[in-house]
Amino acid sequence: MTPRLPAQPWWLLRHATPLVDAGICYGQLDVPADAAATQHSAQAFLAALPELAQPLQIVSSPARRCRQLALTLQQQAEQAGIATLPRVDTRLREMHFGRWEGRPWSTLPATEWDSWMADFGGWPGGGNGESLHDFMARVQAVARQHLLQPHALPTVWVTHAGVMRIMHLWQRGVLRVHQARQWPRHGATDPGGWLRMGQPVPDR
């Protein structure tokens, strides 16, 4: 069953372009984002906001690249006369890939990759990190908590591509993924982009 969406608008905003080499596994690696791209993302998101009668709740992953954008968004919003309620929620972090963090995807041991593909939902990333099922469960817990708020405010999660893909599945009633082919290639924006929950997810 598709989850009931709150009356107040709810967005997912992805951090801006991270300052990391292409092809690197950087799930929970705490890398910064490009400063100019972060400013641009906050400006573009605020320009697209409808008029808000209530404060904007800004809930950020603790990753530096997300906190950069959350703080920039808060500053720009308040300069524009939009009240904000910022906080950090550790459950909105990207998946933890264990020993793979900071390594090129192309150099990962074939035996470990095969183990992940054989148990895509249950194998811990990198052999000692986080399983996809655990990742999905913690993100879904934040979503359920948000829906249970009796007087939810307009909310933006400043987060990651993996979280966006989990929510892409969640709003369609998919709570677990067992095979790699079930994991959506789409469902997340480019860095700095956003989605509104309940709206069609762009095919990107």
C-alpha cells in the first residue's frame, strides 16, 4: 500500500557536487561539497518554494556535504524572511560501505562484489559495513515518524542519492529489495536537485 502523505509539503534535497574523484565509493566518507554549487542549489530550491505560512523544517544528514547545504539554505531562507527550524538526523546518512569507503569502485575485490550480488539486501557493504536492508529500515523509520507528526511543518530533508532511491521505493510501497535488479537506477536527482514527495519521480 502506498503510504499516506502529509498535508504539508515535503521535499528531498540532495547535497551539491561532492569534492571527490569520480569513481570513488564515498557512501559515508565525510567529503565536502563544492561551495559555489551549494549556494546555487539553495538559491534554486528557495526560488521554487511556494509561499509558506509556517516555518520550514530543515532536517539534514550529518554528512558535511549535507550540513553545508542545510546551513546555506537556512541562512538564505532567513534572509528572505522565511523562518526555519533546522536539525540533524543521523538516520538520513548515506549507506555505510565499510572497507570500500574511499576506494575506486573499479578496484573492489571480485569475491566481495559477488557476495553482495548474491545477497544484495543482506550482505554488509564492503564486508563490514551496513546492509541495504538496515539502510532501508533506518530511512523508513524517519519517514514513518514524519507521517505520525500531528501538525507536520513544511519539511525538506537534505540528504543523499541512496536515501532518495529508498524513498522512491517507499512511496510505492516497496520496503525491501532482495536483488540488484530491484534497486532503482533512477529515483534520485543529480547533486543539488530535489524531489517533492508524492509527485512523479523524474526518469533521470
